Amino acid sequence: MLKIFFAVFLSTVLAKYDPLQEKARIMESIMDPNVKPCDDFWSFANGRLKYDLTRFYLTQARSALSRYNPKHEGTSLGSVKDQYKKCLKNPPQFLGNLQTEDGGQRAAVEAFIQRVRDGPNVTHEGTFTLLLQEGYKLLYQYGSRDFQGIIETWVIIDGIVLPYPTTPPIAWQQSVLNSSDPTHRPFLSEVFGEAPSSKWPVYIPYPSDAKTRNSLINDLSIAAWDTLRIPLYESCEMYIVNAFSIYYAKILADYLGSEYLSAVDKQLESDLVELLKSAETALRYGNALSQNMTDILLDRLKGNKFPRISHPIFSDELFYKFLGHVDATNLTVQRRWLNNLTPLMRAMGDREVVDLRVPEPDFNAAHSRKTQRTFVNFPIVTPTTFDPSYPPILRFSGLGAAAGHEFGHDLDEGLETDGIVEFDSTYRQVFDCIYNYYKDQCNPEQPWLCIDPKHDVNEAFADSFGVQMAYLAYKRSTATSGIVKRPSGTVLDGLTNDQLFFLNFAQVLAVAPNWARHNTPSDLHPPGPTRVWGALSGFPAFANAFNCPVGSNYRQPGGCSLYNIDLLPEYNITDNLMH
């Protein structure tokens, strides 16, 4: 079953195929029609899926890295592919040898640790600055995992924050050096190999008191020592994706093709406009919120932006200008930031690229409340989830709901937490309702493990917002044009349009871990079964679609109405409703 689900990526390049037909086959292969949808819709939608998200990435990576592309010969991409071929000859030996590469790393790290142990006078500005510079240089030069989140930080604040290991992140805001100050350029040049452009900020933690300075320097020494622990990769694909992330992203973009990515961007732009219009309608004509709160949220909606999947760096001209050369053989794991991030910073410094975040190979999306940008990664726009030729019923229930989820984060409780908007009682009650709705959700096999509804409230809100706005957008889109085509199959032909919509929504959410794989309660997202239940069980359109009786698991009283919009059932395709 797993092989069927992931083989679509090979199909896209090895044979001509009908994306809609392939999608229908996948949908039927992973659902369990013997489960009653009103009792357990998660199992109805995903009951036969033996899901392994890592396998999804590896299948795609294997196809992209193995495909011959004459344009890659003699380029940095060719060098990366050559490294992949070397790995494939003897993966255990190749991947094991990565752990023994040193290149002077241990000596440099031990020398820094010794200087920290010697108890330097950190109250002396020059001494502290040099130690700080040396520590961050080691972390960047040798691929510290503390720099892993630097791209996500860029998404959130439109700037780079040097990591503050094991210390609360808020500390960087208390006292920082900013790259816009020319006196700090030499510091940044040492850390990054060259100074980033002064046109965008790099925040450097720079505490003033001796206690915090000592704590920071000590943390940096621990993080530097940690760089000596080279990960043992499970496969050659995982190694390439990790060590050459931007080069792999370009290989994947070439594999998917500029024509496909352009079609994705064009259809996405149209669908997201429809999605935002639906959210605007829900807010403007709802009666659950005060007029003042409604106006504030409507104003927020107008500011949302969605960068294109076709990142400028994927053009051959720009890519080879800034990433045309790479050392793909020496200390490749340790040099992952030097090889991947520094060239992007150089491109941004020349203002030919204005966004540090490039679509990545994992199934994820991200949103920033500050910049109001939503980013989507490659797997979400490939045929198992999205194809520009898909009908609205699939586009909106798949990527539309995922994008709607991210738009939901623009209106969630974080608005108040971040000091952007002060909620009144009419909006506060929405989040109070969600808290109470999720508070008793526990692992059925280990009932002492329960989610923290306060901890998860923003993700729960975004799930409900995403599916409701996507449903409205799908209804708006088909109101005039009708349903021109839909996935067809033995089981699917017996489902109404609305039932198909909710089935695809739940199957796309299969990327979320189930209870057995969920990190309860620390994960900000509820487990997959709870996410589907929380988003649909209080949503009247779902209960109407499947004719769920009052009191059934998926027709719960007290569902949280976001904006008090009446959503009507849809009976116009078939009366063969499943019970």
C-alpha cells in the first residue's frame, strides 16, 4: 500500500498519466470504507494507509537525484549528484566515513573550550566580543544544529537572529548588535565568511552583565563541542538533502520542471484569492464578533502575501551566479551552512534575491504574523496533494485547506500574545470555546497522555479556520461553473461532492502523526486523528454531508463557530449517502 502511495512521483516522469485518475487510485487505496465515517472519520479516510513520511521524502529525492539532466553536467549540481553516486556504491562505508572527517575541527573546538575554561574577563568588551565572534564562527563553520532554525526565524521576523543556545530566545531582544551598524561588519564577516548586506538585519545577542555573558559563552562552547557529533545518516538521500539543501532544492525544481512550477504558481494565486475572499465574506457577514474586532481582522486579511513556489534563485542565471561552485567532497556535513546559506546571503546582499527562504523538501508550510507571508514547501505542491489540473473539489480540500490553516495563524491567539492586536470578549470566546472543546482529548491506548489544549489552541484554531474557509472557497468556485470533473472509482463514485471534499481533507492530514507517533503533550499540533475530529466534528457542513445523527462522534454539540456562518448541505450529485 505504501508503495502505491509514493509511486506517483515516479509516474510523473516515467510515463504519461492522468493526475486525476492517479489521485483517485491513491484515495481509494488508503481509505477503509468499512468504517462508519460518523464514528471514526480518520480511520474511514486513512484506515489502510501504512504511512511513513520519511519514505515520502526519500522516494522523491531518489527520483530527482537519479534523473539525468545534461544541464547539470560540469556544474555544482553535477558535483552534488557525483557525491550521491559515490555514496550509492557503498552507503554504509561512505556514510560512516563522514563521521571521521576532521579537517582541524577538533583542535579548533578544543582550543575555544579551553579559552572559556580559563575564565576570561568577559566584562572587558574586547575580550567578550572576540570570544563571542569565535564561538559563533565555530558553530556556523562546522554546521551546528543551533543554526537549523535560522530560516524559520527569517520567516518570522524578516531578519536573522544568531542562535542563543539553551537560553530563552527572548534574550536576543534585550541587547543586540545589529548588522546595519558598520562597526559590526567585521564581526559578521568572521562569522559568516563575508558580511551580509546592511540592508537587512542580523541580530547578535550581546548581553551587558557578566553573569549572562558567561552563560552565553559557556553555552557556545557546549554547542561547539556538539558539532563533533556528526550524524550517521540512514541513507544517501538523507545525507544529500541535509548537506546540500539549496542545491537539492534546485535539483528538485529542475526535476519538477519550470512549466509545472509556473502552472502551480498561476493556479495557486487564483485559488488563494478565492480563499481570502471567502474568509473576508465569513468575517464581514458573520455576527459572532463585534464590529470593531471584525474590522481589525478584515484589515489583517488584506495584508497576507504568498511568495511564489518558483523562487528566483531557481533560475539558471541566478543560481549559477551565486551557487555555481561548491566543495562537494570535504567536510560536507560540517560546511552545510557555508555551502548553502552564505551564497544565499550574498544573493540577497546584491538584492537579486529578496527572500532567504527557499521551498524545502519536507511536507510543511509556515506563516509569519509579522510579515504576513505564507510559505509552502515542495511536497505540498506535488501530485499526491496538489496538481494545477485538479478540480476545485480537490484543490481547495488539499492545498487550499493547508494554506487556509496558515492564513488562520494570521488571526490566531498569537496576535494578542505578540502584542499586535488586543482581543475583545467576542473574539476571546472563540479561543475559550476551542480550549474547552479539546481539553479531554487523550491517547486511547494510553489515556494518561493528553494534549494540552492551551498549548495547542492556535493549531486547533488554524485547522478549523482552514477547512471552513476552504469549504466556502470550494462552494464559491463551483457555484457558477459547477463540478466539471471529479476523481472516479468504485467507492468514490458513491460519494457526494461534499463527502469527497472532506475525504481529501482528512487524507492530506495523514501527514500528521497519529497517537502512537505523537510527542504528547509537547507537540504544538494535536495528533492527526484529533486534528481531523476537532476540525470536522463541530462543523455542520460535515455532519450534513454524511448525515451524521445527533450525538455521534462526528456531530458534537457545542462545536466552536468561528464567525457564525450558516453552511448548508449539498445534495445535488448523488443520494447514495454513506452512513
